[in-house]
Amino acid sequence: TLRIRTKLIISFSIIVALLSVLILLTYYNRNILWKGMFRLEEGIYETYIVARVQLNIDRVLMPPNDYLITGEPGEKVKFQMTVEEVETGFGQLEGLTNNGYNPHIQEAKGKFILLKEIAEAIFAIQNPVGDKRGAQLMKAMDALASDLVTNHMNKVHLDQRSQLAKLIVLADINQKRVDTLIVAGIVVSIITVSLLVLYLIRTIVRPILLFREGAFIIRSGNLDHRINIKDGMEINLLADEFNKMAGRLKESYADLEKKVEDRTKELNELNMKLNELSITDGLTGIYNHMHFYDRLTDELHRAVRYGRHLSVIMADIDYFKHYNDTNGHIEGDHVLKEIASCLRRNVRDQDIVARYGGEEFAVLLPETGKEGALVIAGRIREYLLNQTFPHEEKQPGGKLTMSFGVAAFPADTTDPQCLIEMADKALYR
């Protein structure tokens, strides 16, 4: 496994190496082409010089021939100028041609010297026009020039053309070789760079995309998702840390869910307690006036809907103010608790016992008619008569007693408030 920095350094080094190879290859190809073109240019120039020497040799014959015809002394000057051009050409050929051409050129130079001597002999004739000796010398000069050109300079020219053709073929081969090397270098570079790009994408870009995808998956709520990447030291460490983070996040989420569940449970329990407190009388522990009235309304609606009976008992402690004034409110509160306990012990579980206010209590009896309610009220009254309460001997009659009033649905009324009022009136009677 390699570090990202190492991968980038290696990739950069490979690209630099490829560029260096391409530069060296270009320089090498340039030298090949330059040398080939220089040699070809040199061959063309040598061919040009040979052709010019041949032409000047032919031109050398013209001034002596014209001298024999016209006798003009100025022809000798023309001759000398042409001779200088031929000798200059010979000198250039000796400096440019290979050793293989030198024998022909040396022989040609030797015969050209003889050619000059013959021409000098012609120009030495005082009256050349019609001179037989001059005509013979001119004929010998023509034969020597023809031999010089045909047997020597033509061979040099043919050899030079042959060499030039080889140079042209070699230049074409070199050009094709250079093109092949350049194309091969470009193809190799493109393939290598493409492979490097694919390698970097696979080892750097693809893991980053996998991390991004993993982050999206975890963000969506799948905390069990893990990334499995084994490609590079940093990538491996990052993947391990990512998976550890996901694991810790899952644990934290589970702990949070448990805490939320516990807090919710506590909150529900607290709400239940609050609800219980909101519907319970703080002193006696039985239901309060508000809850009693809510349940009375619900039960009355249910009785109306299903045609059932419903009864209410209103109960009040007799002379309770006298009890409080005589014994104190603390003793009075104790009696209220005892009375509430007695009421609960003498009704069914589905019946509702509530402190209606002060020393007044109310009992809601679902599924119970008026006669049944009277029986229950009588049973409670008898039960209280048999109970002993502190300081009850100070009460009028020497006993702590309660009065009861009963009203029923549908016998008496169908209105909840009216039902309570009727039971209360019966209580006072």
C-alpha cells in the first residue's frame, strides 16, 4: 500500500520521464533529419559544381575558336576568365568530393592543363585567321576537351548523381523512421498517461466517491453501513476511522435511543402522575370535583347511547364545622381521609368516589339504577355508624354521621348538572 503523496510523486516522475524521453527523441530525430538534409544539400551542391565545371570546360573552347575566326586579341581575356572559373570549380570539387572521385578529377585537371597549353599556342599565332596550324591545334583541343568531359567529368557527374539518389533514398528512410519514432513516442505517452489517470482515479478519486456515498447512506439512517477499501495507507486509515466513527455513531445513537426511551418512559410516568395529581384530591387521595364531573358527563352520554342506568350519591358529614371548631382542622383533615377510605371500601372498582368540596363527597355508579344506589348509600351509612372516629362524642348526638342524597338516570333527569342538583337536594332533605 502506498501513500497518496507517494502515488502522486511516482505519477509526476513518470510524466516527467516521458516528457524527457520525448524531448530526447525529438532532439535525436532532429539531428538525424538535419544530418540527412545537410548531406543531401551537400550532394546537390557538389552535383551543381560538377555540372558547372562541365559547362565551363565547354565554354573554354569558344574563345580560341573565335580567335582563329576573328583574330580579336580580346578573346584571350575571355579565355583566361573562363579558365579561372574552371580551376575554381576543380578546387571546390577537391574540397567537397570523396576520395573516390579524386582520381578522375586529378586526371581531368592534368588534361585541362594540356588544354590550356594548346589554347596558349593558338593565342600565340600572330595572324590566326586561316592558319592551318591553328586549325590543327583547335582540332586537338576539341578532342582533348571531349575526352576530358566524356571520360572524366561525366563519370564524376554520374557518380555524383548516383550518390545523390542514395542520399535521397536515405533521407526518405530517415524521415519515415523519425515519423515512426515520434508516433510511437506519442502513442506510448498517451497510453502511459491514460493508465496513470486510470490508476489515480481508481486509487484516489474512487475511494473519495465511496466515502461520499457512505456518508450519504449513513446520513439517511443506515448506521450499519461500512466502507471496505484497501488501497493506500491514508485511504485504509481513513476507511478504518470512518467505520469506527460509524460504529461509535451507532452506539451513540443506540444510547441516545435508550436515553430517549427512558426519558420518554419517565416523562410518561410523570405525565401520568401529573394527570393523576390533576384529577386527585390532594388531601384524601380520591378523585376531585373536576374529574368527577368529566366522568359523570362521559358516563351519562354512554348511558344515553346504550340505554343504561346511572346513579349519583351525594354525601355530606353532619355538623363538620362544629367538629373542626371543636377539635381543630388537623383532626378534621384526618376525619376526611378516614371518610374517603370508608367510601372506597364500600363501592365497586368501576365506581367513582370523589371529594366534591369541603366535607361533601360524591359517588358515581355506572350501570346502577336508583334502587341499587339507595341500597349502596344505606350500606355506606350503616358502615360509618359502626366506625369509631376520634372525638366523635363531642358531636351533636354523640356520634359522627353523614347524610346522603340519591338521584338517577333516566328516572330523575338526563342532564348531568341537574342530576347533581337533585341528589344534593335529596341530601339536604
